Amino acid sequence: MHERPIVYLDTAATALTPRIVIESMQRYYETYHSNVHRAVYVTAAEATEAYEEARIAIGRFIGAPHPADELIFTHGTTESFNLLAKSWGRANLTSSDVVVLTEMEHHANLVPWFQLRDEIGFEIRFIKVTDDFRLDLSNLNELLRGAKLLSVTGMSNVLGTINPIAELAAAAHAAGALIAVDGAQSVAHGVTNVAGLDIDFLAFGAHKMLGPTGIGALWVRRSILDSMPPFLGGGGMIADVSLNGFSAAAGIAKYEAGTPPIAEAIGFHTAAHYLESLGMEDIAAYEHQLTDSLLEQFATRFPERIRVIGPTTMEMRGGVVSFDVEGVHPHDVAQVLDQFGVCVRPGHHCAKPLMKRFSLAATARASFGPYSDESDIETLMTALDDAVRLFG
Amino acid sequence: MSNLEDLYREIILDHYRNPRNRGELVTPPAHKAEGFNPLCGDEITVYLQVENDTLVDIKIAGHGCSISQSSASLMTAAVKGKPLETVRGTIDTFKQLMTVHETSLDTEVEPEPVNLRALGELAALQGVVKFPVRIKCATLAWNTLTQGLNDLS
């Protein structure tokens, strides 16, 4: 399609996949493709071992103290939040309870709670976003009063804002609430340690961290799992089934009905290992530098034309940069950029309440991964020159 | 490779920068229909004033990209003051223009040539079919107009 090479600046939507990840999945399909937890033959045992090793490795990657017993594989961050709402939420929330969310959440951390509220009738409160794109924590204790759960993103997929999770966790626990974190963006771009942050739930997905699509995870603090009934029903999640009913499996298995995404779990493991070999601190520092450079170039080359929708300093900020080109709709920006092979995302980024907060219908968004470099920024600038020229 | 010039014709940019028939009509007597493109957040409201089977006035409100806005503007210029039968005919012809691409992909049979002359300035939008993801932008106002006409009949 394109005469020019691809300049991929859409890692916040999905990250590119290293060959080593693809090869690990291919090896499973070619040499030990079997279902897990079922048969006794050699390849089935190998597949089961690889699947459970993946659970442990990914659990360790996020600092889980008991990775084998706490990390539930799901189909992605969205399903992780649905599991949280429909399992923990339905069993633990009543009409007199309160759940606290924020104005900067992705729809994945909004809609499951709206669905459950429509069913049960609890109250949802929102932490507001300030004009400088941070959570407004001035009335945090008031908002948390009587709350059972605070569910908040680690890093906004629109603004790039990194939220003070440890501080929020301490406040939530002091108020008697649990805290869930949307790690879809944050897990891939810096060190995550659930024990150090003292959080209770972490939802994240593989494909934003160089892994395959179709798999993610919900990490749950082990002591909370007792209060969480099964999620989906079917094979794999049962201890016994008769014509009178069923009893659920013990442990993590009760949340994983049906054949799980086995190849994807193996690819997820490889991706986490690959990221660790690059070093999460080094990735964070490298992307920090690129983001700083992009913000500076916006400010110097398009001072009157481009407005960044997010923090313009690098403090508590990640490599997701939404911007508005005055007089050019984000769709048109993205269309012109596409002619230069530059992939950015136009739209509301599944965060319509946040868009409304800033009176925007959409933004264009550039986002970095460990494979991004300065030449990507340079091509983006050249393409933006063209967009501005075309639309006047 | 498709050229941006095919998409962003001067006439399209003109209608984007200086949209015709922009505003609102009092409802009632006017009727309004709302359209959304949930993928990109574009929203459009079409106000229709129909008297004696004639679309005597039409106004557009909302926001969107250059393609959705210019298509809406070009649409109002094409249908304002026209008998409803003519309006429906124009809608059909425009939709045919927007589906040429898909039809030719599906069947490998040459599609019926669209009467570009009948479309007048609207023919400027034919470049959109080379950018399939933008077809929804171009058809948003037209689908909303169709919905409004259906509400009335």
C-alpha cells in the first residue's frame, strides 16, 4: 500500500510484536499444540507447564507475591474489568454502596460499573480532572467516604498523565475501600509492583506490552479471592457437575472457563521476558526522553497551531501525547499523516467523558514504544507541516 | 497510491471552511434528526422544513472532519428547495457513488456508471471511495437526512 516505510506511533492502541514473541507461539503450534489441564500425554503436559509458567512469570513481572495463585488470565483488560465487576462487584456491592472512578477512565473501566449499577443500584462518584490534566485530589477523602472500591487508571490513554497510585491506594485503604488499577498503559512503560504500590486489583493486557492480542490478566490480592465467585461458567472452572448443578473449582481455575488462549499465554510470557531483558526502568527513561523531545518540537515548530491535550512537562507523564491542530480535524490530520506512513490514532480513544470534560470530540494521539526513535518524531513533524499547509 | 488531492479537492476544503446552510431551525414546525459516527465521535443534526412535499429549508449543526462537514454542506446546497422526490433521487445517486468501490470489489463486474453530471458539485466527493474508512464520514449527513425524511413520511 505505502511507498514509504511505516512510522508507527500508535503503541497506545497496540504495540508491535517482536519476532521472538511470534516464534514462541509458532513453536507451540508446531511442536506441542495440545489443550491444557486435560490429558496425560507428553505434549499436553508440556502445554500445561508452559501455560502455568506464563502465569508465574507474568505475575512476577508485576511484582505479585503469589503469582501462581493470584493471576487470572482473561481475554484482555476489558474482560478483566468485566470479571472484576461481575464477580467481585456483584458479590460485594449493594444498593447502599459507593464506587469511586475518575473522569479520565477508559470506557473499559466505566461501562462494566455502569452495567452493574443499573443492576444493583449503588452510587458512582468521580474524581475530577483539573485544567492541567491531573486528578483533582483536593476532595479525595470526601469522595472516598463510605466507598467500597476506588478504580483508577495507572496512566491515561489520552492524556499520558501518570497517576499517584501508591498515594491513592493509601487513601482508599484508610477509607476502608479496595483499589483497582487499570494498567493497560502503565504496565508496558515502567516498573509495576503491585505489592509495593499496595493495590488490590490490577487489570492489564498483553498486546499493549509487545505480546499478542486476545489475552490479558486480572491480578487479585490473594486474600480477596475468597470473596469472588466464578465469572463465566463452563469446562475447566468446575470441581463437579451433575444434573442437579455444579460446584466450582478451587483456586484460580474457577475464573478461567473453557480452553484458555494457550499460545497467547506463551507469547505473553515471551513478551514480558523480552521487556524485562530491555529493562523496564530503561524503557521508561528512553520513552521519557522521546516524549520530552516531541513536546519540545510541538512547542517550537507549531507554537500557535498545536495544543497538547495533556501535561506539557515530563513530571508524572508517559509517552502518550494527544494533540489538537487548530483548524484541522483529527481525522484529517491522521489522513495526511498516513500519506507519510505515519500511524497516529484519531478519535475519542474510548474516553468520551474525558473528551467532554475538555470540550473536544476527538484528538490525534501519538504514542511511543521501546522501538520508537527520534526519526519517527522528525517524520511526524514533516507530515504535520504538510497537514497545516493543506488546510491553511 | 491514492493521492490526497483526490480526497481533499478544493471544493471540499471550501465547503469545510465556509459551510453552507449551517445553523438550526425552530422545531416544530421544522423536524430534526441526529446522526452519530460512534467510531470517531462526529455528531450531526439535520433540521428539515418540509411544505407541500418540498424541502423548503435545511440546516446543519454539529461537528466533524472536513469530509463529513463538507459532504453535509454540499448536500444542503444540492437538496434545498427541491421536491422530496428529487431529494430522494439525489440521495440514491450519492449513495451509489459511495458504494461503487465495494460493489466493484465484490463482483468484479463493472458497476453501473454513476451520473456524475446529475450530482453537480457533489461529484467532488467521489475521491472518498479511494479511502474506504472515510466513506462513513461522507455518508453521515446523508443517512441522517434519510432518517429525517423517513420520520416525516
